[in-house]
Amino acid sequence: MVIFFVRHYLRPRYTMRVTPTTSPATRNEERDVDPPPASHVAVGGVHSLTSVVPEYIVQMHNLHKTYLLGIEGVPALRGVDLKVVKGHFVMLLGKSGSGKTSLLNLIGTIDQPTRGDLNVCGINVKHGMNDAVVADLRLQHLGFVFQTFNLIGSMTAFENVMLPTLLKNGTATAEAKANALRLLQRVGMGDRLDHYPSQLSGGEQQRVTIARALVNSPSILLLDEPTGDLDSKNTETIMRLLIGLNLEGVTMIMVTHDPNLKSYAHRCIHMMDGRIYNDERIAPEVREKNILELGGIDIPNQNGGKVSVVVDDAKNSGEKQDESVIVMRRTEVRKPRKFYSDLL
């Protein structure tokens, strides 16, 4: 597992050439160019109307990916054109084999395109350059959240979150430790710092994975089926975390099979047979309605205040709460040393 994680950050299989960001001509401007983001405050502060010039954080043109199976080529992507506005939440939706994960892997520089243009955070992905450029892009700008978590079993939750910082800086400073602790507390894992992955539920492991992805303050969060192995309750918990982060300006690109989640995003890219066959723009009022119905997210309200999440002990559950406060029950704390004894 250590080899797998380090490979994603330190052993890229190809390199890139750093060039100024350009906007390549596209074959379908109606699909590839996002509408300008908006900025008037609506209910919940989720969308707005004042037009501004969009800033693209990911751009691709005529992107192809073909895998070799013996002497036969198997196309995974067939000429994808796409632009992602900075700060947007974009879902990639489609059946297995439609090319969703292949596209996410190319954006995350885990894999390389066969041909076509790809620009991520102002860097053009190309062959034949220094591998250190790719490693730097991953450490500085990209955060990964995997369906299978990929936490290192011999490390505690806190140590797993600290790992990207150690790879980036080579040392664990007091500031880095404080940042890791803050992130774990934010995702509701402040009482599980010393727990190992085997002592955590699936939902808890995914929250640790999200904290690990955020520890280096990435420009883009890449999520490969983050709710695929979770039940409906944990899915809602994870979506609250992700939407809250997106409302703070974190760009997100998420692969999913669940069409019920698309209304939480700005756009839903429907894929089939390695192509984009529909670029669905989620109406701001629809997204706003679904986010507010989900609840538990710290967002502005009409009165200029905020709707906040609080954790309440069971003994106080009968007390009357402020209408602007969403109550979440505290999870029972189990110490690591008691985990196996509790099973006996």
C-alpha cells in the first residue's frame, strides 16, 4: 500500500512541458465553454447572476486514450473536448467502461494521453520532460480521493493525513501537524486520530481520505466514486463535506454512477463509449434547493448569517435548538486498545 500511494505522488510515468496557459480552439464551443459564473447572493448563497470572465483550471482538446491489449488497441477516450471553470463542481456520470475513470486519471496525471491537448493548472501535459514536474503538480495542486480509500494500514488516521506533507516538505513541522489536526476535526474525525484504518468504518475511512487529500491545499480535488462503497447515510455525510468545500472555492471533479448526486454539482458530464454525449448544466435554483434540503452545510443565509453544523451530545438532545443550527449526534468514541477486546 505504501508503494501504491508514493507512486501516485513521486513516480510519474511521463513528464510535462511548462508553458503559458492557452485556450485551444474547440470543435464544439457550445459544449466546451462554460457559462460565466454568477455572483449575486441568492437564498443560501449558492448561485449568482453578475457575469464575470471565467477562469479555466482544466482544458482539454481532442483528447484520446488507447490501451494496448496484446497487438490490439482498445480505445478508452475518443476525442474529448472539455473545459472546467475554477471553483466549479463537475460530475462525470456514466456506466462502467464509459471512460470516466480514464478521463479522471489523465487529469490527475496518473496516466498519459495517447494524443490530444491537456492543460491542468496552467501546465501542458506532454511527453519527454522531467518527471519532477509531474510530482510537483500532484503535490502542489492535486488532491486524490479514491473509492477504496487507499489508506496505509500500518499508519494511524493522523499519520495518513500527514503523509502528503512529509512527501512535499520532507519534515513534519508544528504548523503542518496543526493543519492535519484541524482537517481531521473538520471532517469529524478529531476523536479518531490514533485509530488505524482497520478500526474505522467505511464512512470514517473516506473522511480521513478527504482530509489527506486537502492537507496540501490543492487547487483541484479529484474524486473517483467516493460514495461508491458507502451506505446512504454515509453518502450524505460525505456529500455535505464535499459541497461545503466547494462553496469555499475548491474545484472538484467527481466520478459517479449515482444519477441522484448530479444535482449537487454545477455540471454533469454524461459519458458513453469514451465520448461526451451530453453536457448537462444544473440550474442554479435546482442546485441550491438540493443543497439546502441536504442540510448540515455552513453556508450564508438571507439574513447575512450562516447555517452551521454542531455536534450535540445525546444528553442535550431534548433541548430546543436555534433554527439556524443543524444538529448532528456525536459518534461513540472507541480507544484503539479496546478495539479487539470489545470483540471478545
